Amino acid sequence: MTSTMRPQTPIKLSPRNPGDVYPHDLQLYQNVPFGEVTLNELEEICETRLKVLSLVERIHLKKLTMSVSQRKAALVEKLREEGMDKFATLVDSPGCKSHTDTDICARRNDHISHLILRSVVAFNAFKKHWFLKQEARLFKWRFSSLDNEGVRQFMCVNNFVFTPISQSEKEDIREYLRISSPHVSDIDSTQFYRIPFSHVASLIKKRKVFIMQGEAFITEQEMAFVFVSHFRRILISGFEIAREARANLYNDERFTRIFANLENVIHTESTILVQEPEILQYVSLNQLDMLAETSYPLCMRVLHRVLKKDHHLTHGGRIQYGLFLKGIGISFSDSMTFWKGEFMKKMDEATFIKEKHSYNIRFNYGLEGSRRDYQPYTCQKIMESSVGPRDNHGCPFKHMLHDILEDELTDCGFNALERSTIMELSKNGQYSAACNKCYEIKHNCFNDTLFKHPNIYFNESVKHRISDHYDPETGDAY
């Protein structure tokens, strides 16, 4: 079998002046790319961007309670560790203070890789959703690096006409600005902009903005909300053009190979999003009692309560709860400390080891037996559990006797009407809906997607409870 090598003929892009096309380190990716690029280079810069987006996702999930600037700093550090210095410089850039050939090259690669990956994901809903979320987060983190001049230049380059208010206008509404912006320590030295209220829906929803005569008054720092929303709209509308661009290249085997390779990489990363719950690695042992009350689904709350009361769980309960704890970020060493601390209130260490409790914990973490990386149980697997009379695992809404389930709901603080609603769903075999109703009542919200995993329930609960510092556009704390 023989093969031939195709020459790497550069792809010609728009022949305009690079300084005009790339005047700023942060882009909305609305122009035609500038310059020439070989197919090898094209694939390489796209693979680099996918690595960056993967890091964005991991840092977001592991550092949920950190601010945007802290996450951005973590990303820059990780990029430099992995040798992606050019992208690290872009992420950490104050705006547009430098226009060297290196700067222009980095901006061009940023531009091209973003547009090509739009086409790569355009035909797959899951990958498109993953790409949109990571790009929106990356955009917001990069925006947090801009200084005042960088923000103003970004608005100028992209033809945003938002008017800063004068000092006399500020005096007239000073008290309203102070109430709506409690994070601002000095109103006088802070620049406020007047923005059409429709641009800041997320701030209005949180009642964190002053509105007068259809205009919102927000700080320069909060302009990120305006631009992230705008960026998302551009990206969503651009997917249709990206689909057409990819369809036009179906007969070119060079591009179909590159797109196929890149799609496989995205699939590897997006399985975490699509199939497994997000793992938030920030929980410590001293938080578990509090989290069991505020954010555990009932199945895990019951196991935690019984363990604390009886200092013992049967095998099924130990596995179900142990893997859940692993999923919320409890390390192996902390897990060993936790289980020993409870069990040894009723047995000595020799018995703890003899009954293989240490072995089972190590097994859960892939340190014994087949050494697989065992994942927390899904709701389906929990509902299919075999549950005996001494067991406390399984799904309470399916496996508990009705009077015991009602007692558990009472202990959770649900009133008679709330208990009746939940019990009715459970009796009708709508176990997921009963769990979801518990979530809605406890969090005083509407949740239109039934939970399929206890760890997803936990993650959503934690996000909701920090929602005063949570941006629904990107999932970021701020």
C-alpha cells in the first residue's frame, strides 16, 4: 500500500493590514482572519485552543467559589506551566498596549482557532454546548484582565457607544448607586456607564443594578455582563454560518481529516459534561454536616444521618455514600479519616482492618483490586439497588416505607402540605419527580430538568446557594 504526501500549500486569508484587523488582544471574532496558514499549523493552533478550553473547564469545576480574577490567575499559571505562554499572555493582557509581530501572531492564532472550532462543533449539540460554555467563560476571564483604557478601547474597536455619566449626574443619583453597588467603596472615583436595561438582564434578576427611565447604571467592572451576553449572542448566531462553512468543505479530505481529529478531542473532554457529574473539588470534612442539611439529596442525607447516629452502614450504604463523597471532592486520605472516625466509635482499629473497611475505601479510589477509577452512582443505579430491611441505601422515594419516608421529610423541615405533595409523587412511582420537588421547595426555585445523578443535585444546590455571587451566563462566581 502506498501513500502520497500533499504539499502544505498555505491557505490565503484576508489580505488586509494586520494592525487594522487585530488592534486589541480581546476579540469578538466577527472579522475575516488575516494572513496565511498551513494545514499543519491550522490543526496545531486548534489543538492548543482545545487544551486551553479544557483547562478553563477544569479550573471552573475545581474552583467554584473563587472569583473570576482568581480563576483567571489559575488559568494563566497553568498555561505557563504547560508551555502555552502566548495564550497566557493574551489571557492576562490589559488590552492593547503592544502591537509587535508576536502580539499580532498570537491574536491571529486566537482568531483563526476560534472560528475553525465553531465549524468543528457546529453539527453536534453536546459539543456546541460545551464549546459555548467554555468560550464564554474564557472571554469573561480575559475581560477581567483589561484595565480602564483596555475596556474603553475594546468598546471603541467594536463600536459600542455607552456613555459614562458625568459627576453632576452621579451626584443626583448617588444614594441609588450606593445601594445598588454595595461592593463599590468609593462612588466618586468609580466610573459608571448608562446602558439600555435589556443588556443587563442577569444583573436585574439579582436586583444588583439601578434602573431609571429604561437605562441601567453600572460600573466599569460590571461591563463584563454586557459584553459576555453580547459575545454569547454572536457565537450562537455564528453557528449557522459555521455549519455552512463546514458543509462546503465536505469534499476536501484534508479538512475532513482535521475536523474529525479535532472532534475526537472535544468528545474526550465533553464526556465529563454529558455523561458524568461535574466534580467540585473544594469540600472539606468539617463542611459535611452543614452540606448534608443544605445541599445533599435525600438519599445521601439519610446515609449521612444514619452513619452519624449509628457509626455504621451496611456494605451497600458504604459504597453508595463513599463514592458520592469521592464525587464531591473528598480525597482518599480525608475519606479514610472520615470513615475511621465514625466506625472506630464502635470498634477498634484491628477490627476496622479485619472487616476490610480500609480495603473497601482504597478499592473505591482505585488503589486495590482492579484499580479502576470508580464513579459515583447514578440515580438509575441507586433505584436498581437491592435493599434489605437493615439497609439505608437505595432511593428513599422508591425503597422506604411510606411512614418512614414521611418522618424523613418532616426531619428535613417540610410542612404538611409540602410532604403531601412529595409523598403523592413517590406513591405514584414518580421517584425522580419527588426528589426534584424536594429540591424546588428547599431552594425556592423552579427546576425543569429532573436530576439523574445525586452529585449533579449537589452541584446545582451549591451553585444556587452562592447565587448572589453567581453569573448564569458563564457559571462563574464573581
